[in-house]
Amino acid sequence: MTADVTSSPWRDRLTSLDSTVFRIAASHRWPGAEQVLPRLSRSANHGVLWFAAGAGLYATRSPRARRAAVRGLVSLGLASATVNTIGKRAVRRARPLRDAVPLVRQLKRQPLTTSFPSGHAASAAAFAAGVTLESRALGALVAPVAFSVAASRVYTGVHYPSDVLAGAALGVGAALAVRGLVPTRDQMPVPARLTVGAPRLPRGAGLVVVVNRGAGSPDRVRSLRDALPEAEVVECEGPALADELEKAARRAKALGISGGDGSINTAAGVALRHELPLVVLPGGTLNHFAYDLGIEDVRDAYRAVELGEAVLVDVGRWRTECRDAEDGWVSGLFLNTFSLGVYPELVQEREKWSGKLGGRLADVAAAVHVLRRDRPLLADIGGHREPLWLLFAGNGLYGRPGLTAGRRTDLADGLLDVRTVRGGGRPSARLLGAALAGPLTRSPFHAARRLHRLRVTGIEPGTPLAHDGEVAEAGSVVELDKLHEALTVYRPIDV
């Protein structure tokens, strides 16, 4: 049921007050505004201004700016949906009369929708608030533009002031609701780590950094050479990465790696074998390990190298039976996650489709293929044979204050965060139920445990396994454990 704004005394008073403020705004001459505000108002139609701003932030390649852009646009989407599905229908308020508004200010096309609340104000406030929650500095740049868009709706005569205030409040509320579901990094606890001393390398002297060109960029290499001019930089393609890291380790006081999580995994193994501290320069798409370590900006790592500040972190270790191996086992490491089930299959399918369809479409095709499976993985865990859609083991406990997986609170806790999604039905419903269940809970879909080691048997040979995004084949037995506080990684203590 909808309501007429003239149907109650409080609405009459509101209309009277709005009309008074509206007439004052209409009669007041704002120097320079006639050339700016109407154009700004039109540019925000259908969110075009904010989508352009979000694209600009995302193009900076800054992790914080990209998160701010995504958060701002998701908040805008929620606010816009709320205004159009609930707000406009709940209160059927007519637009103000524009008799008092100078013709030069008026928009060429008067909006046809009802007046309360202002969708433009809601979108502007939602985008600005979402950006600000992720980055105050970026929010300070966006907020004046958002305020001007909201003010332009009264200035051009298409909204009463209370329409704008209500829309702005709704937009801020949408941004806060999004933060409740997907917390900002500032909300998450700062990871606890054991700090250690590492060699001080002024200007990078003694540091050898291997850059995976497939995951890095020329700007990243220039930044490294400018900040640490005495560091040696070796650029290579993916297949040559392991050999170049081994060569670099023989002549380095500290080993550096610029690349994604797979490259960092390879470098960690080399650093462990040569007992060298590791410098991590995030250069991939997700950079889970670097971000959980607290390094979002490569300048953080540069500063730690010169100051000799570092922390100890755990390294996850896996091994599986292999008849072709010398001792019957194949092994590897993981800094982030290890998994069996649908995720390794998803990675494999994505590789098959990526050459034909490209990245995003390959993800979709792979997901459709994997989620249509009707047969889960069978494995024995703790003496019980179970059908599983997914077995996940994290190197350290993953927190999750909202609907998404959070960062790890401690990279040296000595624990494996083991989660399983049981079989039965199609995997999509089970995986969604597990995603909503949260860590360390039990549900019909999902179980989670903290372990020091794990042994899984009865696996069908040839089953794919994934470790830090790389895929290998599992034998009939898989064992997981941890090397506690085994790896020294440079990181500023005060980050």
C-alpha cells in the first residue's frame, strides 16, 4: 500500500518546511553554479558518473583503490535497488513546482518518477561512503563531488531538500550494510606475528629479486630499481622461474620475488632450502599471502629491507604417494591453501577453456562444468569414509566476520584450518551452504577443525589437488602438516 504525502499533519509540516527551504534555494544566486551543477546532475544519471569514477580508481592498480571502487559500486547498487523497489513506491510524492527556479538551472527533461527519496543522492552517498570506508584519503576526494550531485537535485528544482537528505541517509546505510556483509580490512584484527631481526640491506645491497614477467609489470620493476638501486633484479618468464630463483639464492643475502601466489610459493621453497629471508613484492591478481602478511604496497617491503625488519611465518607441507618417485612420495609446500575436490577441478577446467574463451568466460565455463557434477570425491578421514565435494586446508586459521572468507589472524599459529563440504546432491547447494555456515561450525553441509596434521586415504589415484592455485595429481594417500615458524619474511613491524 502506498501513501499520499498530504494525508497527515507531519507530512503537511514537512511539505511546508521543504517548500520554504526550496524557495530560498531557488531564489538564491550561487556564483558559478549555473554552469556546473546542472551538468553534474545530468552526468550522474543512471550512475554513469560513479561507474566512471569506479573505473578510474580500479585502473590505478592500487589494491586499496580497487577495493574502494568495488565497495563503492556494490553499495551504489544496493542503494539504487532499495530506492527503486521500496523507496519510490512507499511514498508517492509529487515533484516540486519549478516556477521559482530560473530557467537556466532547470534540467531539459523533468524526471517522471516520484520525488521521495532522491535516487541521485542515494547513489552519490552510497558510492562516497563505500569508498570512504575502504580509504579515507580517496573518500575525501569523492565526497565533495557526491555532495555537489546531491545539492544539484535541489538546485535544479527536481527534489525537495528532505528527498535529498533521505536519499543520502539511505545511501550511507547501504554502504554500512555492505560493510556488515563484507568487512573492510581495517575491521579485521591485525595478524599476530613473531618478529625477528633480518639483515639490513641499505639501498637493497645483497638483495636479489626475481620478477615473474607474466605476473609483474614494467612499472613495478622501475619502482624497485628506484627504491633499492643496489638490489639485483632478474626478469624471467614463468617456466624459467624456479631455475632463476635457485641461481639467485646462491649469491644473495636475501631472496626477493615479484609475482603472484604461485611464484611466491616457489620462492618460499628455495628460500627455505638456502636458509634465506624472503622479500615478497605482490604482483599477481589476488596476492593472498602478501596481503595477509600486511604488505599491500611494495613500499612497505622496501622499507623493511632497509630497516632489517622481519617476521617468522609457518609453511604448510603436503605429500602424496607416487609410484614413480624414488621414495614413493611427491611433496610440496603451501603458504595459503591446499584443497581436494571441486576447486582443483575448477582450476583444471579453467586452463582448458582459457585459450578458447579468455579469462572471465573461461571461469564461467569451468564453473558450469564442475558444478554439474553428480559424483563427489570419496576419501577416508580419521577412519571414516566420506563423500566430499571439497576438502580445504588453510596454512593458519582463516577468520570470517562476514559472508566472505577473511584474512588470517596469525601466520605462525602452528595450525591447519581444515574444512570439508560433504557430498550429497549437486555441489552448488552444498558449497553455498558451507559458505554461509562460517568457520569452526558444524552443519549438514560443512565441518571445520583445527589440526596440526591431517592424513587422507582411499583417494582415487589421479584425483587433482591444488596448492596455492597450482594443480598436481594426488595418489591414494595425502598427508598434510606444517613447518612451524620456518620462513623469515621481511615486513615493517609497524604496518
